[in-house]
Amino acid sequence: MYAAAPYRGATRAVASRAPAAGPRARLRAALLRQWRQAQRTAAMNVPAGTVKRGRA
């Protein structure tokens, strides 16, 4: 019979996670996100808040 563990074991699932961002990094990311969205909406001549983030 085959073992119940997945191929090469389950040890790699958690090891490659990025560390949690600090409060300053989160704030900076949020401000950059808002600024990029404002630039995108201005370029498309649409009201702010109507453009999706990333690749929609």
C-alpha cells in the first residue's frame, strides 16, 4: 500500500511563507495602492473608486 503522506512529505507547505509586514510597510502599501488607483482613474477619465486593483 501507499503511504498517506503527499509526495515528498508536507514539510514544504509552510516553510516558504513571507514574513508578516510591519505597520509602516502596511501603511506604505495602502498609500501606494490608493495613489496608483488615483493615477489610473485620472488617466481613464472615470471617477475614483470605480477601477479594480491589479489585473481585473
